[in-house]
Amino acid sequence: MHIHLYFKEQEDDPWTRLQVAMADRIILNKVDLLAENPADLEAVSEVLTKLNGAAPQVKLNKALLLCIDRWIERERERERERERERERERERER
């Protein structure tokens, strides 16, 4: 079964839609398995963008999965730094 067909079945599930809509990032794992048919990955990516265009989509293959914990922590630290910068801006405006 092509992944985009499987995903199409899941797309109408309210729980799936809610999870995607509320995600702050979307991780697509094992994309290397779609190398022969990149249109499948593109179809899934387009649906995810429609459901949550604000969340970055991170495409990983098996080899990169080991790095995900470090990537998530770096992203969290960047967000904390952005929040500190916004707070400094608010302080300067007062």
C-alpha cells in the first residue's frame, strides 16, 4: 500500500487531525524508504501542511533517528532564547 493512501485513510480520523493540528513539530521518519516514489512523501507533506502549516516538518531516515533527542533539545533551547529576547524587548519598551 502506498503511504499516501494509508495516510488518506487516517486523515479523516478526528484524533489524527487533532494530533497534527496541535503539534509544534512534525517528524516524518524513515523517508529513505520512499526514495523510489517521492510523490508519496510530497502528498503526505502537503496534507500535513494543510492541517498545520505552522509546524516545521522534519524528515528523517533511520540513520538520523538517533540524533532526534539532541535536535529536540536544541529546538527547545532556541525557543527559550527567543522568549528571553522577546522579554528583553518588552522591558526596553517600558
